[in-house]
Amino acid sequence: MYRPTVKEWLYEIPAGTLKPGEDPDHCAIRELEEETGFTAGELVKLFSMYLAPGYSTEVIHIYLARRLQPAEQRLEKDEVIELSMVTLDEALHMIEENAIRDAKTISALLYALHFSKNLP
């Protein structure tokens, strides 16, 4: 995804902002489809975290989407996204090589690595 704030392309998991009163589960399903063009046959909530508690109350909810099915990608006008599908092992190597530098993505991938045996 191109991020104008840092003027760079970043590898990121799908993410978005909750609409007022929106349930985080619904937001995760909506953002997955909008940004990737896939729907999830199963969605598992992994954890929630503060992104920057020193100056923000923003909480992000991390999910694992399983049994993906093709749908229609619906990017917002200001979104510039190119999809890259990689294995978990490839993504972990990308973290090690500093190719993935987005905090939420790194947290989600390391969580998946460490706790994958315990996931329902």
C-alpha cells in the first residue's frame, strides 16, 4: 500500500477505521473485501492492542481470515494498493530483512507464528 505520509510503499495486512457504532468483526470483514477482493469463510479474532498509547487511545483488532473466496475489490478513492500473497515463512523473512516495517503487520505475523498451534 502506498502511504503518502511516509512517501513509501509498505507491506501491510488489510486494515481500516471503524465507522461510528460499527462492530470490529464487521469492520474486519468489510475491510478485507474492500482492500483485497476476498471474503472470509471464517474469521477468528486474535487480539486487540493500542497502537501508540503514549498519545492515542486508538485500539486495533487483529483477525485471522480463513477459507478465503474471491470477491470484488472496492478501494476507496485515496487508496493505492497492490496485492502481494506470500506464505507465513516468506512474511517472517520479510520482517527479518526489514521489508515489512508496519507495526500492526509485524505484530499480527509474530502472533500467528507464536500462537498458531493454539488457534481454534
